[in-house]
Amino acid sequence: MPSANPAFTRNPVFNGKGAADAAPTMSSTQLQDLYERPSATPADTSRMTYDDAIVKTALLFAVLLAGAVVGWIVPGLFIIGALVGLVLGLVNSFKREPSPALIIAYAAAEGLFVGGISAFFETKYEGIVVQAVLATLAVFGTTLALFANGKIRASKRATKIFLIAMVGYAVFSLLNFVLMIAGVFPADNVFGLRSGIFGIIIGVLAVIMAAYSLVLDFDFVQRGVKTGAPRKYGWSAAFGLTVTLVWLYVELLRLIAIFRN
């Protein structure tokens, strides 16, 4: 199932394109010996587990939160965080093997970015950060619960529509950014084309896309665990989820700001 998150799509462990290792031929004595051995734990097999992915994701969010505190205190660092986060995000997405150090560095940079823009919006709309955080947790929790209960699944048709919408959204966002940099809009317009009712519609569609991206991420993590991916790929799972959740938070923050503007 294709996804817009390169942290999963380019990794054969999660995209289903990895070749399985051929099982060696064993004698009856060797088979009996294996049968009599105690059951292996994930630590013995060094395989990826849900618990391992959760722990690594929690670690990344702890680092992200620490960076966000710094970014909140010094909002000007959000530019550095955005640039470094973009570079490290691309590097981690296209690496074949996960690098814990680079992934943790990405979380720290994104923390500076998130903290900085959160401080900016909080000065204009008091209480908006708490609203955006609660909304993000609500969307994430609801999506995870529906996925875990089998109520929602990724489909080929929905994913194709999602990918087309993502391309259109990326082009629109780039155009809006260029127009804002060019000074087409008044100085007090921080949303550009994403103002008023049109901005609300775009924001709602962006949140829906981010939520569906979470579904695709959960699907890839589930595939990695079921196929017995090496434990190190828990870092890839944590990185992919962090990318999507940061996107979701930023979209909700902007959507709530448009509502309150």
C-alpha cells in the first residue's frame, strides 16, 4: 500500500518488497532440539515489537518536547529548527538503515520549530496551544482506536485519492508561500490564501489527510511487526509517526487560528 510518508515507503521492511531469507535445511535432531528449547523472547530474536516501537516513539516525543520548551523561550530559533528539521527529515527518510542519532536530532530540531510557532500563535490567540494539543491527541487517539478495532483500514482507492490530494495540497502550499513572501497580501495577513471560509475548508481537508496518513503509518508498523523486522527498525516506525504527528499538530494549530481570527 503506497504512502506519502517516505520513512515507510522507501523501506523494504515496511513496504512489503523485502525478500525473505531462505530457511536452511535442518536435520530431525536439530528440529527436536529447537522444539525442546524455551520460547524465545523479542530480546532473544532482536525483532521489532509494538512495545519497542511505542517506547522509541515516546523517547522521540520527550526530545521533541524538550526542544519545544527551548523554542518557546527563544521563538526566533524556529527558523533554524525548520531548516535543520527539513534536512534531517529528508536524510532519515531516504536512508536505507535507521540512524538513532539522526532521528533523535530530527526530533530536537522539530521541537525548536514547533515551540517557536506555538509561541507566535499563543501571543495572538491566547490558549490556542492547549486547544491544538488536545485536538491532536483526540485525532491520534481516535484514529488509533478505530485502526486497532479494525473499524478503519487503508484501501488502494482511498490511498490513490490521498496521494492526488497530497500533490495538490503541496502545490497550493508552495504557491501560497511564494505569494506571501512576495508581499501580495497585507502585512497582518499571516495565512495568505488560507484565510476565511476557504482557509477553513483547506485546513479541514489537511487534517483529514494527516489522519489518513496516520492510518497508513499504523498499517506499515503492523506489517513490520508481523514480518519480523529487525528491532532497529523500531526507530524508523517512531520517526514516521513523529513526522505525521508534527504535521497534524501544525495543521490543527493553523486551523484553530483561522477559526479564531
